[in-house]
Amino acid sequence: MMNAFMHGSSLESIDLSENGFTGQLPRSLANCTNLEVLSVGDNTFDDVFPFWLGTLSKLQVLILHSNKFYGQIYGSRDVCSYFPNLWIIDLSNNGFTGQVGQNYFKNCNAMKFVYVGKSSVMGSNISSEVLTAHVQYSMTSIHKGVRTEYEKILTIFTTIDLSCNNFEGEMPTSLHDLEGLQSLNLSNNHFTRQILPSLGYLKNLESLDLSQNDLFGEIPRQLVQLNFLSIFNVAFHNLHGRIPQGKQFNTFENDSYEGNPKLCGKPLFKECQDSNTSRLPPASNTSDSLFPSEIIDWIFIFAGVGSGLVVGVIIGNFLYTRYTDRFI
């Protein structure tokens, strides 16, 4: 199979999925310079990430899920420096490791724009042929343990699936530029730090699965801005604080948040303790008072006695002066 694809091949779509293939990907795939869709999912290919396919400048769909790919994926550049027209990348259920570089999706221009029908997009360097292409393929998605098959999906459906690998470190910040992205799945890895508030910029996102990583902190309120979000999962982390409310967040159920005992608010039964609630200060202990009540009482007593003594002396002097002869 290694030499199955000849130079000058005019193939635009190759689907080798679910065939039990083993070994490395056939290097002759690089001969298919017109290739737009490559799907090799559900085999046992044992190989590193195929940066050598970067000669396929027209490639839009790359599906490698459920194989034995391994190693780090960041290479010397970001992924879309190799595949500039990539709209769909599915690396799920493999053995990839290491960090995903912060700029890994920096040049994925095909994911940065929203495409409506067959209209072109100003500012995009994607050819009109690619924009109007009706390349169709089948796609498998696994969410909450449920395997779903999507048949005849247009390449205009933009998705990134890195789930079920051993990626670690921070989530790549370059994700926030992909405004055309509709599905993002980073679940079942070892991503750390906080959920990126900038994911709230992905206004077309319909599915966001970050479950079973090592994230902590609060769920950013910026995610409430995602008006099309219908699937949201942040289960099994170290998240805390109040769950954002409003818009699509009012539709998510408990299982979206399970495994985070420090989260509170709807739809969970755990109510949040409002730290801003004004409370009366506790009654002061008389033993801690600067002037206990007993001392204050004695101050008034001595003040009264002292003032009475002074008044008495003054009156006595007045009477003695006026009626001296009588006293004599």
C-alpha cells in the first residue's frame, strides 16, 4: 500500500477508514496534490503526526481518529502553516502527547470566517473553488460515551477534535481567533490552568467539550455570549464558584458539571453562599471593650462628685463673705 498512490493523481477525496490497516501511513499520499479530504479513522496506523502531508495545499479535512498515532504534534510551525485550507481536524483517540503550542491554530484562516451558503468572504485567501466545494464525507463524534455518525457533512462544518489523547499544558490561546469554529472537543486530556475566557469570542460555536482534564478556577461568564451553544461539558475538573446563568446556559443539565464539588448554582442543587451579603457585626464582648460599662459608670460617678465639690466650695465662699458677721 505504501506506493498505492501515483504521481499526478487527480483524487480529491480518500476514505480509508474502518479497514484494519496497520503500520505507517502510505507516504505515496503526498502524490495526491489535489486531495481535499483524507479520512483514515478507525484503523491501527502506528505513526507520528503526518507533517509530510503539508505538500497537500488543498487539504480541507484531516481525520486521523481511533488509530495509534503518537508523539508531539506542534512541529516547527503551527498546523495550518502546513495545511492552510484546513477546516476540520480530528486527532481523537490516539496517543499524541506533549503541549499544543499556543500559536498552533494561528494561521487556520479557513476557520476564522463565517461562511453563508456559497458566498465568498472578504479578506480570506481561500479560493472560490474551495469555498463553493460540496465535498461530502462521514464523521464520527463521541460525546458522553455516545458514538454518533454524521453522514454527508459538508466541509463547511468547522471542527477541532483533540479528545482522548495525552495532551498537557495550557489550552492554546490561538483558538480564540477561530470565529467560524462550530465544534471544539478537548476532553480526556491533561490540559491545565483556567478555561480561556476568550472562547466567548467563538460566536458560532455549537459544541464545547472540555471534560476530564485538569482545569481549575471559575467558568468564565464570557461563555454566556455563545448563542448557538447546544452542547457544553466541563465535567470532572477542579472548577469552583457560581455557574453562569442566562441564554444557552439555562438549558444545560447537571451532568455538564458533575465531578466539580465546588461549583454552585443552577442547575445544581447546591446553592451559592453570597459573600457580598451584609451582615451585622457580632455583639462586642465587654471584656474586649476599650471602656467596659463598669468603668464608664464610675467615670460618671466621680465626675458628678468632683463637680459637686467645686460648686460647694464656691457657694461656701460666697455665703461666708456675705454673712461673716453672723457666723462670728
